[in-house]
Amino acid sequence: MRKNLTKREIVKKKPEIDNIFGSGTSFSCPGIKLRIAKNNLDLNRVIVIPVKHYGNAVQRNKIRRQIKEIWRLEKNNFISGFDFAFVVYNRKAVSHEQQKEQLTRLFKQAHLYQQDR
């Protein structure tokens, strides 16, 4: 398994991002909102968007790396064909384990796993 995301797995173009926010379904937990939209591809793609006033650049990049890593480790368990957009809000820092639990709960809430875990 690759230790990083491929270019095909990252959403970058504005029309694709607009599609996620325009037609996607929303799920949330404290500090994070997950938007999901079908992408008609055979793979899942991701984008992490910290809100405008989320700390400094170091903190924004750190949260991006953490969420992408959790998503990368879980992506083999997902049903394929979805775009994921994570919107991250300011809040008190939580540990990596707590963050993973929150995201796993969001994934289960969205029924993204191939079989119930």
C-alpha cells in the first residue's frame, strides 16, 4: 500500500469542489463537517478544508495531514465512487486517537463501509 495519496485521489478543481458542496450529503461531529458526493469514478477522492481563521499555516497543514492520513488508512474499507470534503473548524486540540474515533464515527454514520464493522 502506498504511504501517500496519488494525484487522482485528491480533489483540486473548483467545479468538482462546488459539486461536492452543491449536491453532497452532510454529516458532522464537533469540529469537523464531512460532505460526500458521488463522483462516477472507480475511486474515492478527498479534500480537507480548514476554515479561514484556523490557527496559522503550520496548524492548518498539520490538521490536513492528520485527516488525510486517517482517510488513507481507512479508504480500502469504503465503497468506491465518492468525493469526500472535510471542513475543519476551530476547536480545542484533540489527540490523534480521538480524532480517528470521530472520523470513524462519521464514516459509519454515512454508511460508507463495505460491510458493517
